[in-house]
Amino acid sequence: MDDDLYDEFGNFIGEEVEASEEESEHGVDIGNYVDDEYPEAAPEAPPEERMDIDDEGPRNAVVLYEDKQYYPTAAQVYGEGVETLVQEEDAQPLTQPIVAPVEQKKFSIEEADLPPVHFDRTFMADLMNFPEQIRNVAFAGHLHHGKTAFVDMLVLETHAISDRLDKRTGKKRDEQLRYTDVHVIERDRGVSIKAAPMSVVLQSTKGKSHLFNILDTPGHVDFVDEVAASFRLVDGVCLVVDVVEGVQVNTEQIIKHAVLEDIPLTLIVNKMDRLILELKLPPNDAYYKLRHVIEEVNTVIEKTLPGRGAEKRISPEKGNVLFACTSMGWCFTLASFAKMYSDSFGGVSVDEFARRLWGDVYFNPQKRNFTRKPLEKEAKRSFINFILEPIYKLFSHTISESPEDLKGTLEKLGIQLKPSQLKSDAKVLLKLVCEQFFGPSTAFVDMVCQHIPSPVEAAEQKLSRYYTGPLDTKVAESMKKCDQDGPLVVHVTKLFSTTDAKSFNSFGRVMSGIARPGAEVRVLGEGYSLDDEEDMALARITDVFIAETRYNIPTDGVPAGNWVLLGGVDNSIVKTATIVDKKFEDGEDAYIFKPLSHFTESVLKVAVEPINPSELPKMLDGIRKINKSYPLVATKVEESGEHIIIGTGELYMDCVLHDLRRLYADMEIRVSDPVVRFCETVQDMSATKCYAVTPNKKNTITMAAEPLDDGIAQDIESGAVRIRDPARKTAKFFEEKYGWDMLAARSIWAFGPDEMGPNILQDDTLPTEVDKKRLNTVKESIRQGFSWATREGPLCEEPIRNTKFRLIDVSLAQEAIFRGGGQIIPTTRRACYSSFLMASPRLMEPVYSVSMTGPQESVGTVYNIMSRRRGHVLSDGPIAGTPLYRINGLMPVIDSFGFETDLRINTPGQAMVSLVFDHWSIIPGDPLDREMVTRPLQMATPLATARDFVLKTRRRKGLSEDVTVAKFLEPEFYQSLVEGGTLDGV
């Protein structure tokens, strides 16, 4: 103890430290003493100072057990500005892991890395700068005719993946093949669903390299929307036809579309081995079968363009027909086969010899010359003598000879095989022999280069057909030349989802300039025009790829004339789009490419809803993605709140709903029974003029409805006549084709419900009775009312079709404020509805064209099943040169659900059927006839069908039970009609 600090009694006499006093004042030091050690005279702090409490408190304070803090609070750990959420310990369900595993969703097959190829990829990138060396083609044809197999053949030639195939057998080997089928459903079902791009470098017979951009399109009739989207990007079509089945229903559709769109056509007659191994036809009959298939194609071309088929005719001597067998990996044209002879026998002119290898040209072996007439009965055509017989001999020797004999035979032909290969299975052996005998597919390259134009040659024709802007601007000139240095213009027609299905890449064709990553662009949608720039968005290109189906090659730019896969620009694109520079030089206007014209319609619809109502936003996002993924799918919300998806057929809808459940929404949804789109139409002219008065009682609109002439609706929908064309041009079309008088033809105001809608609004008012200047001020409002009316008809809110609405009289208020859109639009709609209901309204339903291919014994089954489904057969007959029969018929779409399954069960899987939308047909019976009684669970009688459909559709949509004209007519006018007896038959 320090004596200077304490007196003799032990009292502290040293200087007091300020901090100690402060601490004792706050009562902190007290905690350091045990009870019996408290000093007797503890100083008391003044009362006012006791209120000054230190929040944190000293470290040595006495803290009760229940107030002790063992763990830091969230605020102490993360800071004051962080929002923290405290939950009960049992808030998370047991089914959900505390730390969820990282999910990597993969919905399509893709290469782990860029696969090795037999050409240099930098060389391919260099070829992209030379549009003359590029060919953009699509493989199209019917289901299972060999399009994907042909692409596989080209992939195996260009990609070093044969060692990978050799290690696999059965299904796993098959998965490595079908290279362009990458979707999960495509794998499971063995059918292509999406168009798939491939870019490969191929050599011609002369050794010149070309860059081939190929689109492998689906062959099923339900997926022709993918074909239409592909045709917009290509310069030519390779039509693939199975030599046994011939021209099927989808082949016919594709030929018609290609010919009408003026796309060059080449023919690949595939599966030649079936003639030898399956049908076992002798060479002479095989020649007739081949000729018959080629003529079938030419017949469809002639029917599509009557009188002009000769210029688009395809024929082997022209060089635009290729004979192929994709399973054996070979193909040839007349010229390539002639070259094989030329290589073996010098001095043979390839072109001259090739011209003599088809048709009624006979070879005389004695004189060694060709004649047009057979000199003897056994004379053989040159095609049989020089091509078919050698192929038949090659097949028979390979299959029948022992390995030792076969080795000698093949050596004479210059074919070298290993001893182990000579002992392999017949199919494998045939493939090996044919691959060496025919060599690579240079014949295909020659045919395409000769008959399909390069991007530069085809640019002008493409612009004149699809570009909406003027063709004399700098941008148009740049597109005509495929100028890399010009402004960027990309025409996008497809959206491909990424591997995880969370976003989309936009696939299109670079028409001008170079698509580079990082570029800022304008994305112009289908609704964009100079007057209405709403459908425009600014975006930045994040990625630029060369699309190769299973893998994408990243690149720093894709020049004009090529296809490109763009990332980062898909947000505002739904179906198609035009991507242009942020600003053109000289301030030029941007124009779009026309939306796709499809060769079928979506008529089958289902309603969807989430099983868990809280997942509705998730489902809506999935539906938006579905809309992007499938070109022809349509989605809408009914008045009742139903979410409707409309597609082309059952398989199409099955794939759409699979993608919605698994890929895009990843949830369970409830799906309604399938129904169809209906249409409403009229049979007669309105029984009386029908007028409607605006709510402010100052304007009156009088209308009459009548049916359109047959064919007008189809012409409008196909684009043969356009409302945007000059009035004189539109009028001339109706005058010349349908015999309309000049005044009526020039008075067409609108097509409805949209620019290509199958209804007409006509101004039939007289200048002596109506002030035309004042009428023109409300013209746009009347158009909108007409569009609204034709979009949702009065019978059951289905679109109106094939109807002309004539504006007979209009009485308008003098003041503009009394004749605004709010007054005129709903009144026009009421006038349209009342005139429609007074003109014998009828309901229309979609009808499928049914095409069945199968053995003769299945014909009777088809007749029976179709008769039970309100269908009927139009024709049936054998397919030439085969044991198969083909039946064509018609069947209402609403009765077709399950037809394919029904047929396959009843014909043990032997019959293949294709259902394609054909036309709209009026349903028998009056839909407003209240005397028709429909009983539950009973099929309606034929004349009560229309009434039955209207009532059930109205109930499903949540509308009132029945429809009456009184709802749309003015009360006093309705009363006068009732008294006059006009409504007795309505």
C-alpha cells in the first residue's frame, strides 16, 4: 500500500481521477464490490444526472440472466440499413431443403465443346464474306421422308464424329445421329418439331468450296408454321420425297407455297434402296416408279400455276433432281453418274452423256449409239442400262457373295475394305460399299449451286416480295448488293430458346451490313410503321453466333447474306421482327419486312389454368414464351377470364402444353377438353335496313349485311388484294375478278377485323343524301366499330367471316364534339350486329382434309371411323408401284379429336394419317331456332347442330343463354318490326 495515498486509518487521500468519478456516478463501479465490501459512505449522484443513461453500458455491469445476450443481433452483424426477416422455425415445409441444390435445367442436347470438323472454321468464317459462294437452302417434305437423315449424311461428311458413333449401339447411337433433332420431345417421339439450322462447308465436283446454310424443317403437317418461317430466310428449297410413298399431303402444301412465293425448287428422290430391298422391283419397273414420282411433283406445280408450270418444271435432264439413299449415305445426279463413266472411260463428254441418261432414250450396244426409238423389243432405256442395272448389280453382289468372292469383285471397282468389314452385317456392308462407290455428296452441291441462286442474286426478288419500304433508297440498294459496309438490316423470323429455356436467341438473315456484338439497334415489330412507332424497342446485341443446332459458334461479326443467331434483342419480339441500326445515315426512314404468310390456320383451342391459383403469373410468363417459340400458336384471354391457346392440331398442342409445363413455366396446369374456333357468317341480305342511334341521340348509323362472293375471303387472306394498295388498284381487282361496278369497288373502306380479314366495309351512301366531308371525319371511328364487330360476332363472340357490311345512311351532328369516337364506335358495332342478325346468320366450323396412307385392308376401317365422326371420303386408290392405298376425305375439326389414335388401334398401327385444315364450312341448321331441343349427353340431330354449338359456346364463355336481335335494335324500331311481321322468321 502506497503511504502517500492513504492516511493511518486507511482512507484514500490522493487526487481523484475524473473518469472514476464519472463511472461511479453512473453506478458502474458498484458492480465491482461484493456486498460486505461496499464503502460505508458511498457518494450519491444528483437526481438530474441519473437520467443520463449510457445505452451501451460498461463491460463490467451486472446483467440479469434473462437479459444476457449470447448471440449478436442481425442489425449488429449486417448493419442498420439491412432489412431482416425473422420467421418461426417451422415456417419452411419439410419437402423443401434448407439449402436447395443448384438446379441446372437442360432441355435440349448440345455439344460440350465445338466438335472437330474436316474443314477449317476460320476458312468458313472467311467464306461468309463472299456471298457468291454461299447457298441458303431448306430441306422440306413430308413426315419421315428423310430430311433429317440427309442433313445427318452431310454432318457425317463434314464433322469428325464417326469414332463417337462406332462406340455406341442401338438407341445411344441413334441419339448421336438425327443431329438436328435436339429437343426432348423430338428425341422421344422420333419426329422433328423445330426447324434447325446447320452451316457447313461442302465441295463441288470440281473441288470448289461453298458455304451451305441449311435449315432442316419438320415434316409433320402440324408444324408447317416452322416451314413457312424457314422459307422466308432461304433462297431455295430442296424438296425431299420418299420414292415409295410419293407426293403426300404435306409435300403438296410445301410445293404450292414455294411456287406461289417464287422460291426455286429442287427435288431429292430419297430412299432409293426401298425399290430394291423392300419392293423388289425389277430395274424397268423402278424406272417407271421414279418417273411417276417426278411427274407427281410437276403435276402439283402445274395445278398451282396453270399454264406456267413448264418454266418451273423439274426433271433429271435439267439437273434439278437428285437421287439419294440417306441410310446408305449416297446420292447422285445424271451429271455426277456420267462423270463416274468419264473417269473410267476417257473421252466421254459428261454434259452430252448426262442429257441422254433420262427419258425415252435407248442405247444400241451394237452401234454404241443412242436412239429415240427402241430398235428391238428388249431395248433398254439409257437410265436403266447405265445407272439402275449397275446399282442393282452392286447391291446383289454385296448381299449374296461370300467375303472372299466379294473382295475380288469390289477390287475391280476400286473399292477397298478391311477383312473385318467384309464379314459385317449386310446393311453395314452395303453402306460401306456404297459410300466408296458413290463418294461424297458433290452431286448435291453441284445441283444446289446450279439451280439455287446465291444471296446476291436472290436479294432483289426477296426485297420486292417482302420489303415494305421503297426500293430506291440507299438502304434498299445496300440490301440488293448484300453490302457488308452498308447499314445493318436483319430480318428475324425465328426465336430459339436457350438450353435452360429461360431466354431466347433471335434467328434471322443479315440483309445488309455486319451484325456485331455490342451494337445498339432498333427492333421493329410487326406492328411498326412510320405513322405508328409504338412497336419499336431499343436493344443492344449481346452475342452473335453462327447457329449449328447442337452448338453455336461465337463470332465477332456476321456479314450480309448469312444467317445469324443474336442474343439480347428478343425481349420485344413475338413472331418476326426487323432489326436495324440505331440511326440510318442521311436520316433515312426504317421499314419492316412483311409478317409471315402461313399456309394453314390455327383452329384447335384449349383453355389452361394453374392448379395452384397463386402460380398464375408464372403461367402467364410461360404462355408469353410459348407465343415466341411457336410461329403459329395464338393466345388470348376470353371475357370469362379463360386463358386460351390455339394451335393447328393435336400433336402441335401436345408439344405446346409439354413446353408450357416443363420448359417455360415448370408447373402443373389444368387443361380443358379441346374445342375449336368457330366463325359466324350470313346467308342472305339483311331483311331490312338496320339503324342504331348514338347514346347522345344526335347521330344515326344505318347498315345492311350480305354474304360475299365465293373466293373473296380467300383472296383477301392470301394477300392477292390489299387494303393498303392504292384505291384504284383494289377497285380494279374487284371489277375484273368479281364484276363489281366501279362505284362499289371504289367505296371499300376497310377489310376486317384486320388488314387481311375476310370481311368488307363498304360506303354505300349517296352524296345527295349524306354530307361526305362530315362523313369522312368519322370514317376512322366507323372502321374501328366495324373491326370490333367482326372480331367478336353476336352469336357467340367468334369472328365474323365472309360478310359485307354496307353503310347505307348516316345522320351526323353538326358539332364535332357530339360525334366523337365514344359515340360512333359502339353505335357502329350495334348497327353491324343488328344487320348481321337480320341476314339469316349461320355458324361456320373448320374442316380438316384427311389423308390416310396404309394397306388395302385398312380402307374399310377408315370409312367406318370417318362416318361416325361426320366425315366422308372423297377418293381412294392405290399408290402406283406399291401395295399401299391412299384415302382422301373431309372431317370437321371438332369431331377429329382422338381420330388418329382410333385409327391406329383399329388398323394395328399400319395406317398413317395426316389432318390439315382445309376450309370453313357452314354448320347445318339455324343457330337462333329456339324450337330445336338439345338433350344432355345426346348427340344433336344434324339440323340442331348449329343451335347446340352456339348454346354450349355461350355457356362456356359465361355469356347469357341466348341471343336476340332486340338487344341491338332501337326499341321503337324493334316494335315496328314485330308488328309488321318482319321478325317472324328471325
